Amino acid sequence: MTLRARVSDLMPRTLSELAELVAIPSVADPRQFPQEECTRASNWVTDAFRDVGFDDVRPAETPDGSAAVVGSRPCGVPGAPTVLLYAHYDVQPPLDEGSWRTPPFRLTNVDGRLYGRGAADCKGNILMHLTALRALGDEVPVNLKLVVEGSEEQGTGGLEAFVPEHPDLLSADAIIVADTGNAAVGAPAVTVSLRGVVDLVVTVDALDSELHSGVFGGAVPDALTALVAMLATLHDQHGNTTVRGLPNTQVWPGTPYPETQLRVDGGLRRRTPVLGNGTIADMLWARPSLSLLGIDCPPVVGSAAALVPRARARLSLRVPPGVTPDEAGRAIVSHLLQVAPWQVEVTVEIDATGHPFRAATDGPAHRAMAEAMRTAYGAPVSQLGQGGSIPLCTVLATTYPEAEILLIGVEEPSCRIHAPNESVAPEEIADMALTEASFLLGYPLARQRR
């Protein structure tokens, strides 16, 4: 039986188990969900990988209090390379459940796609790993290591701190970070660049208390108006991010991102413009972006005719490789302080940071992955960037400088990860499982040819 046929025969079990895993609401935020659900997910993952030969697999506590499932599976071949498989079992909260077309924690087939929180990000990738290993059985010619973390979506840095403290536990020649995906269903790709992130909260204080806007407005400053004026300086008329001290003219050298595809991927309205002076790939993968995530101020309903004494906003600054989070953090803090009007008091607190990442792509693991993708998909492989951040990649690259890091997965743009109605294409799970199985077979040969 061919490897493709083995994967095909396994898919009913794969989708049944994906339904089991999606049904566990493993949101690693104790303010919203009981953490017993994360324990259930951790135990599910532990049992599943023990079933495919990871005899020593176990949950290990990380410094943020979450559990990362770790384990190893030696192949017994002298001199065989080691491959580390990564994924995460925690998920984003469902957000507005009323916006879901199906129950968020029940895997549901709608027109051939499988809907549910975590179906793609990242539980679909866990099932990709399991399906690839089941298809290979005992025919795995590499040593395997495993880490499936439980707090990736919360950004609390548990695994980032765990890795340097346990360098021997996860050391490998090649690391498959299964938390990205292809350009589209059936269009294979490896992600080679990630933006870093600086999350911050800016608070503006202008008054000791509310004041009547008719009696005092026009002569007395208020915090909300000042904050709006400050935020308006962070973009120009074309939508380019204009943080003083941050370059914003970088160019993406790899595969382009067509506007027609962007509109499909984002579900954009016909009249919605595309922002920036660069190409879409430039704007998403090579340049900084600044997003306003939330704002604290009086709501429209219930607001009074009063000047606002205090207002604050949460911002997320994404930065491309070549810019460190420290540099970006200093730039955005300095910018906000400089543009604050009317001598209002401004406080900026940086909540979280993550480093950008750029992969080296000239090694045997990348060559083996490209060949495996061509075999599985019968199509050429693209090298993409991603505007999101995976700070762990920089930690892995620093801790294991000789390792090749490959970012792949089932999360193509139609999945709408982090949004209501997250979904996955089952054929992507099958094809990516075939890709990974083919890679594990071909990687030792690629190392011999280098």
C-alpha cells in the first residue's frame, strides 16, 4: 500500500479524533475558562502520542504554570538525525459565539469544511503529526522528539522560558513548527519570515474628574480628544505605519501576494481599499504595522455631556525581521510621548514582546520538505512570510543555532484562525500529513547528499 493510500485510510479516525479534541475548550485563560479543560487536552495529547510510540511522553510544567507535553521516540539507527515536532493544544477564546454559524466547540462539516475553534489552529496540526506517524508505523528512519505546548495563544511565554532551561530535552537537527500553513488549499508553502510584536497600553490623564462639556469645552483639554489626536499620528493618509524611528519602506523578496487572493482570504468588501504604498506582501510581511486593539472610554449609549478625564488604548505593533522588539518598543513609546498635546499626562506600559524571525532555507531539511510537498501536492512550493508572530521560533533558533526550523501546517488563509467560524479543509490535513511522512522518510537521504 502506498503512503498516500495509508493516509487516506486513516482519515476517518483522524477526523473523529479531531472532533474529540475540538470538543475540549482548552482556552488557557483562567479568567474565562476552567483550566481543567487544558488539563483534559494535555492528557488527550499525551495518550495519543504514547499510542504512536512515544513511550516516555508526559506533561511538563512550564514557568507560566501551563503544561507542555514532551516526549521522544528513538529510531535505533546509528547516526540518524533528530526531528522535533511542535504544535500547541490551547486555543483562542471563541469571541462572539453569536457570530458562529456552528457551535464553536463542536466540529461541524459545512460544505466540506470542518468548523470549530482550534480545528486549524492548532489542533488540526496535532492530528497532522499523528496521522503522518500512523501512516509510517515502524518505518521512521529518524529520532523523534515532541513538544505540544499549552499556553501559546496567551503569549505568557511559558515554553519560551522552558526551552533554554531544558536545552537537551528538545535539541534536534530539524524542528517542524506546525503552526502556519499553505498559500491556499492545494498550494503548498513554507513560511520563512515572521514579524515580531510589541503589545502596549497607553493611558492619557487630563483632568481630576469629569467637567461639563458646555461650560468648559473649548478651553479645557480632555483625555479622549488628546488620545485620538495621538493615535491619528500613527498612520499617514495612505495607511502606512508612521512610528518615528521605525523604517517603513522595506521590500518583500519572496513570493508575491495577489490582491485578488487577499480579498478572498480576508473576505473583504469590494469597496474596501488596500492600504500602504508597497505591495501587499511588503505591507504584510516586510514592514511594520500598528493596530488599535481596544479603547477604554465612555460608551456611546450612556455617555454624558462631559469632558473625559482619563482614556486609554491597547495597541499592537508588528515589526519585521531586522527590527528588535526593544528598538520598536523604544520607538513607539518615544513617539507617543512626543505627539501628546496640551501637556496631558501620558503613561505607556509594554505588556508583551516577541522577536521577529527569518529562517535559513538552504539546508537539507528545507530541501527535503520542498521535495515532500511537491510529492504530496504535485505543485511548486512557495516561500511565504506571515504577519503574525511566533516568538518561540527565535528562542529555538538561539538555543539550537545549528537546527533547521521549518514552519508548515494546515492553517491556510480560509481557516480564519482567531476569528469566529474558524475552519479547516480536511484535504489539507491529509495532504500535510502525507507531506510530513514523506519528509521524515526523505530527510536522512537529503542530509547524505549535502
